[in-house]
Amino acid sequence: MIRILVFNLFYVVVCLFALVRGGPPERIGALILVADFELSLFVVGPMSRRFSGVEWPMFGVDFAAFAALYLLSILSARYWPIWMAALQGCVALSHLVGFRRDIIAWAYGTAVASWSYLLLAILAIATWRHIRRRAQFGIDPAWSWELPEAYRRSR
């Protein structure tokens, strides 16, 4: 039970931090995670059947979050969204371990849930770095089309 309380506290603090102090990509990233985590509550199966096979509704929610983070990584001038998209892709793919009938339920559950802490940590660090860049340079371009022309050509 303490694990759930710790995660929920971390989740709320990081997402509020990103929503209040982050730039547009950080705010969108926080909204994607909030949507992913909250939609997961609606589609999760009963505990008696959880982690006993592929949970297709959960896979769908996690894959949609992956697609949204991937799109954010393409449009954003930041590097962190591609890391979050990669981790979210691991979350989505980890649901497919349910195809194995000999999988241990708690191992499956841990494989799916443990990535969430890393996603939140990346978002917290990204928001902190955005704040530092704004303080140091006065600006922090959010989108790839806002970058200087010379930088866009070198990318």
C-alpha cells in the first residue's frame, strides 16, 4: 500500500511541476502521462484476471501514449520526448508478455508498472532543465520550427 501512495505522490508532484513550470512540450508530456495513467484506471481488469494474459485494453492505452509521445518527439525541439517514447514503447510491448502462459503474474505486473517511475523522472528533469535554459538564455524554443535556421540544417 505504501508503494501506491509513494507513486501517487510522485505522479501528482511531477505532473503539477511540469504543468505549472514547464514549456509547451513539458506540459503536453504531462498531459499525455495523466491521460495514460487515468485511462488505465478505467480499462484495467479485475485483480483476479490481471496479468494472466495479454491485457488488450491496457495495451491500447499504453500504445496510444507511445504514439502521442513519439509525435511530440518529432515536433519538439527537445530530446527527452524520444526517451519517453522509447520507454512508453517498452511499456506497451511488455503487455505482450501475456502471450506466454507460464509468466509469473507479479513479474508481468512489475515489468509493466516499473517504467512509470522512469517516465516521471524524465519529465521532472526535463522541466527543471527547461527552467534553467530560460533563466540562462532568456528563451527556450519549444518546437523544431522555432529553432534558428543554421541549427535546423545541422539536425
